[in-house]
Amino acid sequence: MARITRILVPADFSATSDAALTYAQRLAEQFGASLHLVHAFEDPFTAAAFAAEMYTPLPLSMRDAMLRDAQQRLDDRLPAEQQARFEGTTAILAGQPATVILDRAKATDASVIVMGTHGRGGMAHLLLGSVAERVVRHAPCPVLTIREAPARSTKRILVPTDFSPTSDAALEFALPLAERLGASLHLLHVLDDPFVADGLSSEAYMTEAPTLRTAMLQDAQERLAHRASPTTPGVARIETEVLFGHGAKTIAEYAAAREVDLIVMGTHGRTGVAHFLLGSVAERLVRTAPCPVLTVRQPKARRHDAAPDHDVERLPA
């Protein structure tokens, strides 16, 4: 069940992370949750230690100035009155951003991470990847990613499902979330079909569908109806639909066409060779969805072997 009590917001001071903070503040108000900001400080002195022969010493005062500037930016984004209002905290930790975020989420027992993503595609994504995607893959709690500030409050929530325990966990999280936000809920199942170029409604496809595909469609509709039956009383309404298409692309197109405000979906958190070969529909949606995406992992899959925190106060002088 969606019990949002502590919200972690990574801040890199970009427009997207500021949009994530605005969204997180709204959630904190709606759920009565505490708000915690963390900034990953990539220490130039630590990095230089691995290439000492190419390193020209810089004055330590420069690092101190960088830290003071980062702290001031955090304080500007969560001033004292808001820290008191949201029982908020700010922290600056040294290290790679994804590692810092994951470690901080575990240390604060965060209920959800709300973070911006730059949504790189093509060669830039291949070379640089995405901090948000790595966090989605390894986080010990749900992760809500935002590419730009939503223009309105959350009124329509989409839950794509493949009927796995992981997607059922996402639905379990989404139901009380929809109730609290007063949003309608849309359950979507995408049947992959190599002969369908775009998302095609079941009604348009039924007349031409071979027997096997018709059986697959009916089975999917029955499974969706079963999951829609135990609705939460406060949910405005719940709709179900089966589309023929292709994973993330069809989900994103459906979300855009229906003006969905939030996608809540499960992620298997694959790593290593499995991730390289199969990728992740959730991670592709993080890059391409027209609205924020909240990823939920199956509880038993939420494992993270965190590296130790590196607090800037304990860095070598």
C-alpha cells in the first residue's frame, strides 16, 4: 500500500531537479510526509588522486567555496520555514550521484525518491546512460522521475501491467495513491505483435484477429477485469484496456493520447547480462514518457548492497 512518509529529492540544481522538488513538495503536503534533499558532491580532489601525474594542486579553499555554494543552493530550495514545515533535512555527500542517492535513500528509509531526469536518447544515452535509470534499477523504494514540471495536478494515473507479481505490486501502490489524489485509474496491457506498427484498439483488431490472438485478447481482458474489481472506494473510476503494439512505445503513446498525469509501473530491476540483453520497459519510459513515471519493484526484489557513505566532513584535508 502507498504509505508515503519520507520523500528523498536528489538536487543537482538543474531545471529538472527543481521541477522534481516542486512535485515532491506537493506530495509532501498531500501525504503529510517529511522532505529530504541530497546533493552529490563529486569532489575534484578525490578524482584527481587517481591521476596524480596529470594533477596540478588546487587550493583547498576552492573546494570549501564549492561546498558553501552547494549548501546555499540547498538552503535556497528548502529554506528554514519549509524545513520546519516538512520536517526537512539537507545533506551534501561526496561520491558518484547514483551511489549517493541510493545510499541516502537507504539511510533515511525513504518511502519514495522523486528526481529529475534529462531523458537522454540515442548516442548520448548509449555513452552516458542516466543516473535516474540506475537509481530506478537499484533503489530500495519506489522512484518517481520527472522530465519537466507537470502543468496540472494528478487526475489520471496509468498502470501498465503484464500480470506479473511486480506489476501487481505497482497496482497495489497505485490504488491508494489514486484515492488520496482523487484520480481516475487506467489499467493497460500491451500484447506484443510484430505485425502491428502502432497501438491498435481491441475493437479495431477483433474482426481480423486469428483465433489464437482472439483467445489472447480475451484472456488479457479477463485478467484486467479481475484486477480492477477490488477497487478502492475513493478512486474516482477505473478503466481497463488491451492494446496490440510494442511495450514502452505503445504505453507512451497511450499516455499522451489520454492525457495521463502519472504512470505507475513495476520494474524487475534487472542487472548485468540480463539487463544488457532485455533492457527495461520502465527505463525506456523514464526517457520517453510524456508525464512523470513512478516505478515500483516487487518487495522481495528491493535489494541494494550500498557502499558506505562518504560525508564531506570526513574527507581528507
